[in-house]
Amino acid sequence: MEKNVISLFLFSSMFLVHGFTTFASVFLLYSNVFLHHLYCFALRLLPLLDSVSDENLSMSLLLSSTLHTFHFLHYFFGFGWDVVHANWLDKDKGRGLKNAKN
């Protein structure tokens, strides 16, 4: 009974984190692409490149690094969710990762 509660807790927490990182990575992907195109369009409109501040460039770098961080978290927790899901569903059928090690 205790193992079932622990595996159910792990399954639900991985599912929630996986869902959150999926939503966040998709949201950041589209917002980052939109902001990148908007920023490039604004750069073309500027008459002089000297008027571009370092703060705007660092903001673009921050958005890109945030996007890559959320993609890493999405794939990391997605893999963890798949492992917990495989152990939880297939353990009685003998196809789970725990039974494969035995």
C-alpha cells in the first residue's frame, strides 16, 4: 500500500511538472519567436546601429536562455514521467523497468 502511494505521488508530481514545462516551453517558444522578429524589424527601422542599447541585447539573450532552459526541463521531466509511467502501468505485466533488471 505504501509503495502504491509513493509511486502515485511520483507519477502525479512528474505529470504536473511535465505539463507545466510543456505549457511554459510552448508559450516561451512562440513569445520568443515573436519578440525576435519584432526586435529584428525594429533594428531594420533604426537609422543607426549605435542607438541599440546593451540592455536590449541582454534582454534578447535572457529570453533565448530561458527558452532553452524550459526546453531542457521539459525533456528531462518528460523522460522521468515516461519512466514512472512505464513502471506504474507495466509492473504487473512484466514489461516494466524494474522487472527488466531482474
